[in-house]
Amino acid sequence: MSHKVSRRGVLRGAGVLGGMVLVGCDPAPTVPSDAGSGDASTPQDAERPPTSRDAGPAPTGPFQHGVASGDPLPSAVILWTRVTLGADVSATVRWEVSGDATFASLVTSGEATTDASRDGTVKVDATGLEPATTYYYRFVLGAAVSPVGRTRTAPAEDAAVARMRLAVCACASGAHGYFHAYRDLAQRADLDLVVHLGDVIYEYATGEYGDVRAYDPPHEIITLEDYRRRYAWYRQDPDLREVHRQYPWVTVWDDHETADNAWRDGAGNHDPATEGAFAARKAAAQQAYDEWMPLRSVDPARIWRSLRFGRLAELVLLDTRIEGRSEQGVGDPATRTLLSADQEAFVLERLRATGSQWKLLGNQVMFAPLPQISNVDQWDGYPAQRSRVLEALRTGGPAGARVQDVVVLTGDIHTSWAMEVPSEGAGGAPAAVEFVAPGITSPGFPEGTLEAALRRTVMRDAPYVKFVDLVNRGFYVLDLTPERAEATFHRVMDVTLPYDATVESTQTWVSRAGTSRLERAEPTPAPTGAPALAP
Ligand SMILES: [Fe+2]
């Protein structure tokens, strides 16, 4: 389906997956909107039994949007909060980091000033920390104290790490329902990290894509003020706030942090005639992302970067969405790019680097070929650049050998997949494995004959696809040891009801080191002795 099809026209009546539009399937069932509230409570809340949704501190006063942390290094981590400034034009907050949640003694502390020019957000790079250590942090403004956050530094660069466990997620359309998946993550203490692969917000107007919850602002977001208000709406969700509070996040944006099916100079959901210059919208979106997300940035327009977790893993974060992306389906596929030249050089260099065993490519769009869905928004639409990455995997290892143990982490498409990525050319051995995370709330296909037929076709014609779930929302947990990479997919039972927060695991797929193959497995139990969640 051409990217030129307006997605607005089909959003309500078709299955819409990332960049893939399948016209003709039935709309997903929806429940009546609690229009106008803009927060997570609903009129029927009074009738329901208490749930985990009610737990956790509800910030008031200056720290209404909670706290967050991210981009852990062995000796540093980004700490974030936002001060609701009211009539004040600026505020200086004190930040404190402790080894325990009582803050009986401080490891480090300091002051940071914010003002309206950065929407009251505070971002601190707390340094001088110990590697592989859990810390608690908070912010203080006058008599007001923020909720306590919990974070964890990365292992030392040369450390032999026995095990690492992270959650991988994407695509949280607030209008489609409640973030039970985030709540489930926030309640488990066993993760080192949450990796969010984009669409952490959506740009649409209320009712335009999903109608369970109403947004603020109610209109489609275009200006800097709009984007800031939309982030603020999201961060008043108790489940999102809670998972930011309990874990460091590592994030990349996808299209909806700007506009649907974005590329370098435009977007499917951007009309310059009525919405102004795309460059201005992109700059506004990127400024708000930089203000509100806990990533360590030097330039709001550049999110590609790399984080290392000892000798066990390196997480290479890509921007396949904006920086270097040429327009979907336009021009010669041989010259279309998903990555800028600088970024491509960086990615190939990190793939060839030795020092960490598992190379995790945190990426927006599906990397493995999938002609069955004909989606020019993903790597299938940019085959020449994918070939160059595959070539680096084929010969970029020591002495010209294959690069081993590459795991592509993908979001965008609101469905779950486990795949052996085929190599190109002779040999036939898979080049990598790829795990695609479903949406937190963003819908895949309604359960039914269309998704069943597509699933059968894919499984028959693409034997390297080992697992696909086109229906359920959720996330996966990636558990790494030197011996294997194991992904356990989780699904949320119902995102439309605020009180049905059931989350359960579905399938586990494991790749043994040195194979780039997948096999079905039983999930390894969570590690014991995880540091206590923040109170
Ligand atoms: Fe999405």
C-alpha cells in the first residue's frame, strides 16, 4: 500500500500496523470514550475493585509528571523530572542520589535550574557512580520532594557479566487504552533496563486513532507547545509514570513522536499546505522529545548512539526514522536510505567492533525481508542499505569471519515476531535474529480470519519466521547470558478496561551463542535477589 494513502481515512476502518496498511479488515472493537477527562480515571472507577493501578505515589505540587532515568553508563546515568512552574519563571531544584531509598546518606547531589525555555524539565547527568549498582534518586524544591526513583548503572566496560535482563517495548497509543503493560513492567523488579523503540507518544487528535481515552491537547499536535502538552498528558498516566520511576529507560523515537510515516523532509500525516513547514514541526517534535525523554543527547536531532553493558552486550540505537530517511517508496530503491551516511558508518563500525558479545540493534522498523506484507516503510523499502548491513555481518568479524550474535530489536508494527534474519548470497546461514515487540496499546489486527490467513501465509512462505502474533499487545523480556539470548513475549489481556490488568507470557524463543538460529524454549526463571523497587 502506498505511503501516499492518507492514513486518517483508513485508521478507523482498517488494521493499521506501523507503516503497513491493510484495507478491508474489520475495525477493532472499542468502548465508549471517557472524553474530556484527559487523565486515567473513569466514571466507572467507583464500581471496580481496587487494583495495582491505584498503587504508587500520585505526585502533586511541582513534581506532577514524576521522575525518570536513562542511558546508564558504568559511572553515570541521566536523571529527569519536570517542575510545574506555575507563575514562576524559573526554578532551581536540588537532586539527590543514594544507595538506599531512605536517603540516609547521599552518594552525590547537586542543583539544576530550569525555566519555561525547556518547559520546566530538568535533566541531570549524575556522574561519579559505581558500575552495575542500583541507586535511588529524588528532587527537592523548597518543601516539596519528588517521588523516589530507582535506577541502575551499566556494568564496567571490561566486566564479565553473567546475565542481563531487559524489557523491550514500543507503540503506546494513549487513545487506544490503558498502559497495563507498563504497570506490569513497573511491578517486576527483575529487569536491568527498559528499552522503548518509539511511538512513546502519538500525535493524533482525540478520536482520530483510538477512542478509549481523550488526549490533551485535543487537536493534532503540531507546535512546540502542542508536543509539550502531549508529553505532559502521557506523563500524568500513573502506569507510564511508574515504569519510568522504577527503571532506567533507553529510548529511540519512531514516527509518531513527530507524525505518522515520517521521513527526513516530510510525513504521511503532515500537510505543508495546512500544517506549515515540516522542518518547523520536526524541530518542535525533537525539542520536546529532548526535553521530556531521559536520554543523553548532545543534539536534539541526533538520537543514534551506543551503550555498552560490559563484555556481555552492546546496545546500538538507530534512527531509521528521521535523520537520513528518504521518502518511502519514491525513487530508485538502490539509492533510498534509512540511515544517514554518518549513521551507517557508525552502525557498521559498531557491528565490526569486538569487546561485547551480543550486539543488540535497537531499531524502529522490521529488518528481515517480508514480501508478504509489502511494506515500503520498513527495511524492505530500502534494500540496498540493508544489503550493506548484511555484507558487514557476513565479513565484518575477526579475520573476515561472520559477525556473531547480532540481535535486532524492533518496534513500529504493533505485532510480535521472532525471526532468523536471512543472509543474502551463498551460505544460507542466518545473519542475525530479530525480535519484534508488539504495541503497549497500539493495535495490531483484530482476531479473525484476515489475521489468521496472513499468519498462515507468512509461516508457509517465510520459514525463517518462527513465531508471529498479529493480535496481542504487550512487550517481550530479553534475557541475555554468554550462552544464549532468550526472548519471552508477553500479552495484555485487555487494554480498553482500566481494571483488567492481566498480563501473561506467551512464547519463549532462544538463540544459542554463535548460531543466529531460534528454538522454542521454556522461559528461564527471573533472577532472585533483585534490588527493592522504589517505595
Ligand atoms: Fe506505532
